[in-house]
Amino acid sequence: MPLTTAYLALGSNLGERLQQMRTALQLLDAAQDLSVLQASSVYQNRAIGMGDADPFLNAVIQVSTSRSAEALLDLCLLVENQLGRVRTGSWSPRTIDVDVLIYGEAKIESERLQLPHPRIAERDFVLQPLADIEPALLIEGCTVRELLDALPVVELELYDGNLLER
């Protein structure tokens, strides 16, 4: 299968947030048929819709893979499970969240996977890190930078820490 560039969102608001995100990145990079190409800065934002839950750390990584979009989703779910993710609902705290945002130019509408991610244009915690990596990337006819600039408010703080330990 040819190589496809994909973008994954990483997030955490429980425990050692940055370390869990770093471990997720390392597990993804160690997987067969996938290479991490770039990682955004890390941002902190409040946990939306979760009451007084701890803030999230969020970042985006660019990967190259020969896996199908569905196989990439399966890998993301496996990494979440390896890091102790417990699914208790959509709006719940989590040790790690790994979402497929974009898979090449694919438009997918299945029960398991919708690509590009259906809420990408309304989430500053996805658009800002994605803009760090690829501001001119087109999503549904708009660049990432245009989508970010169109948001009414951006409530992110640059976090003091990097995903890539060098």
C-alpha cells in the first residue's frame, strides 16, 4: 500500500499528562508501517463540558503510514488501551485520547470513522497545533489557518514541554 500522510490529535487530562502523550507518540512511532514526521507544540486548555475536571494538554502529530484509515484508527485505539484509557462517555476525563483527524485526502463516512474529523473546524485545541505543523493544509476548502482565524475565541495556553524528547 502506498504511503499516506495523516494527522493525529493527542490529548490528556489525567495523571502525568505530558508523559502519557510522549508515550503514545513513542508507541505510534514504534508501530510497523507508521513513522512520526512532525509534532506540534503542546497546548493547555480547560476541560470543556466536564465540570471542574483538570485541564487538557493537546498536540497534533503528522505521520506517514501504509496502513488503511481503519487500521490507523485500530492502532490509535490500541495505544489508548495500552495507556489505560477507560471509556466512560464522550465528555469524560481521560489518560490519553488519540484521534485520527485527517487521512490524506480521504473523505470517509462510516459507523467507526468520519474523516476529516467532523468537529475539527470548531476546536481551537486541534486547529492551533495543526496550524503549527501545516497552516496551509486544506480542509473542506479552507486552510487550517483560515479555520483557526474564524473561531470566535481561542482559549489555549502554550504549555512548557515538548512531545519530542531530544
